[in-house]
Amino acid sequence: MTTSEQAVASSTAPSVVPEQALDRDCTTLSRHVLQQTVKTRNAPSLLSPEAQDISAIMNRIALAGKLIARRLSRAGLMAGVLGFTGEVNVQGESVKKMDVYANDVFISVFKQSGLVCRLASEEMDKPYYIPENCPIGRYTLLYDPIDGSSNVDINLNVGSIFSIRQQEGEDLDGEAADLLQDGHKQIAAGYILYGPSTVLVYSVGDGVHSFILDPSLGEFILAEEHIKIPEHGPVYSVNEGNFWQWEESLRDYTRYVHRHEGYTARYSGALVGDIHRILLQGGVFLYPGMLNKPEGKLRLLYESAPLAFLIEQAGGKASTGMNRLLDVVPDKLHYRTPLIIGSPKDVQLVESFIQDHAKRNQ
């Protein structure tokens, strides 16, 4: 090749960036959680029992996420993964095979861990107790194993939601009454999003941090620290198919966004996916109550409170429409509540419609 031909080839060839130039600081999830826990819980060092425990619990949650992500990636190629089991759960909802698998995964990864005494899931009527762990593992994991499971069969994104609470008292009657407290009692919360990448987002009370699963390493690697939700965003995410089942205040809000520029409707049917979009881009997610079901659909302990904890740590807001969501005290494990969550200005706008309507009807 002549000198001129080499010059032409060099100018037209695509730019190849060495792989090592794309590598980020490989901070792993376990290392990050240790550092965050020491900071937020006033632990004396990285070797303190509490810091070690929270980090180990998060590692187990990450392991569950890896196993679920692997199963989802091969779901269409394996028998017995997709579709319904034919059973109905405690919520009165048809159970997907993936719901059962994911719930079993969380139980399995914690059963021999010595870390948690109880696991409480929206798929189980009562908490699952691990008696041998209880003397030392004074924590409870609350979780929604697969959020948006109706998306699994059509290969759309789904997620897992989790929350960690410290056990209070002995729970001698097996009723887990100490879990019936407000969302401020959460030690940590977060979610795993199964999409083009598997993303884990968490907080232990000092900001919100995201990690991406690197399949080649089998590790969740830090992607972004101290995520801040925008004060206002263009997205409103709500199932408008329920429009005529809402209170008039919610219908008025929806008419408002229809008539004003700058709003974009986005609703996937998977809570984790919609919340992740709003966390990064701003906006509001709504799952309000309905005329025939004013308490709404979402479970406080397994879905709404963990996400409220997370979004508030990112500078956002979470509300029932009338009250701060983290202040709500449930009277049963599967307590439901309306959810309005996202950018503070957008949540406040929705609240203004609800509260003004309530005042006019007093």
C-alpha cells in the first residue's frame, strides 16, 4: 500500500477505542455498601459488625438478581419458565411461573446466610422464618421478587424491589408486628432492573447509587453515585385505561397535562422501569386509588415504601396525595396505598389537584 493509500485508509477507518480506555473505576457493590454504611450508621470502621452485615445482605440481594437475570435471559428457550402456574396468590392475583421462581431464589440465597431472620414477600401470606438465623441475623428482608411479571412473556423489562429493616423485639407469635411501622424504619432500600443491562439501584440513607452488572466479571460495578432527580420533568406515567375509575381530581390533573405543552406519557406496566426513567429524567409516576378501590393496588411494605425511601434520598417526593408516603403506618403486612412519586414539583402539582378537590368537597 502506498503512502497516499495508507493516509486514505487511516482517514476512513472507524475509530477504535482501546477497551481499557472505556473501563470505569471498578468499585464493586460490596465495597461501596461498606463505605456507605460506615458513613450513615456511624459505624467505627469497615470491620464493624453492622457494616459487614448490611454489605453481606446487599451481596445476597445482588446474587439473587444475577440468578433472576440469567433465568430471564433464557426464558424463551426453557420449558416451564413462561406463563401462569394456575394458582392465585394472597393478593388474589394469578401467579406467574417467574414469580414463583424469583421468590424461591430470594429464599434460597438467604436460607444458609445467617443474615436475616425473616423474609417477607408480596407472594407469601406470612413471612418466611429462618429460625437458625434469628439469634444472629436480626434483620428482615422485604421484597417484591418480580415486579411487572406480566411483561415477562413478551420480553419487556421487569424488576425486583427490596427493603431491609432491623427486627425489633422477639416476634414470639410469628406475626411480625414490628414491621407495621412507617417507612423511616428502613435501613436500606432499592431495586434491580432487568433490561438491556441489569441495573441495581440502592440507598442506605446517604444518597442514591446505581450499579451495572458486568457479566464478564459477575460483579455489579458502580455506574453513578449520588443520583439527583430533576426538580421537574416531562414524563407523566400512569395507566390512563383507568381514567373513568379515578376520583375527579385525578381526571382533572390528566386533562391539565393533555392541554399543556411539555408533557410526555410513558407507562410500561412495570413499576421499576417507570420509576428508573423518572429517577434519571424527571417527572411523576401515579398509581392512584380508584372509586371502587380507594386504597390502590401497590403494597406499602414491598413496593411503595422502598421506592419512596429511594426517591426521597435522590431529592424527590413520594405521597399518597394527602400525606407523605414514608409517614404512613400500615395495619397489616399486605397494606395497600395510592402512590404519587417523582420530581418534587410534579408531585406537588398532582397533590394540589387532589387537596384542592378535597377542600371544595368538605
